[in-house]
Amino acid sequence: MKKLLQSASLDTDAATLLLRLLFGILFVRYGYNKLIAYDMYVANFPDLIGIGGKLSFHLVIFAELVCGLLVTIGLLTRFAVIPILITMIVAFFLAHAKDPFDAKAISFVFLGLSVVIFLLGSGKYSVDKLVLKK
């Protein structure tokens, strides 16, 4: 009972792992869904940052699928979360700029979680920990 009432973390590394798994798996799922429906999405994907809709869509797939996988396994986690963070900034502030907050809440949550994962790093239970061993 004392442990439940104290303010110290019960297990930061386990919490980091759980956060990485939930976050990463969701992004892998989003990226995979875009990849398998590529033809449906690519033709109508908006050019929000001035690099073309097709390139923008490819970068979103990279961020969600590839970087989501890297975050999930904990490999280069801080680097991998940066493209996801940028994608969520674009989604929240540009793609859904005029939408009510409820419509863009998920991108806001993912944006915040990206920052948390960047600050936490990959944690003890990660490929980074196995590879770096420092």
C-alpha cells in the first residue's frame, strides 16, 4: 500500500516500454493501412508544406510505418520519433487547423506523446539498450 501512495515511479522502464509499444504499434497500423490503400490516398493527399502531395504522403508513410516500427522495438528511438513529431505538428496545425478540437484531438495526443517518448528515450527494454550496452 505504501508503494501505491508514494509519488515515485513504480517502474519507469516498464512504463516506457508500454508507452513505446502502444504508440509504435498504433503508428505501424496507421502506416500499413495507408500503404495497402496507397492508390486511394496518394491521388488526394494534400500538399500542406509545399513539397507536393505525393512526396508528403511518402513521408507520412515513412514516419508512421518505418519510424513507428523503430519506436516499437526501441531502435534509434529519439531519432525515429522526430519524423512522427513533425507529422503530428503538420496534422494538428495545418491539416486540421480549421477543424474543431475534437476532430484534431488524436493528432494533439500523439504530438504530446511524441515529446514524452523523445524525453524518455528507449528505456531499459529496447534494442538500443542491447546494442549500446552503456
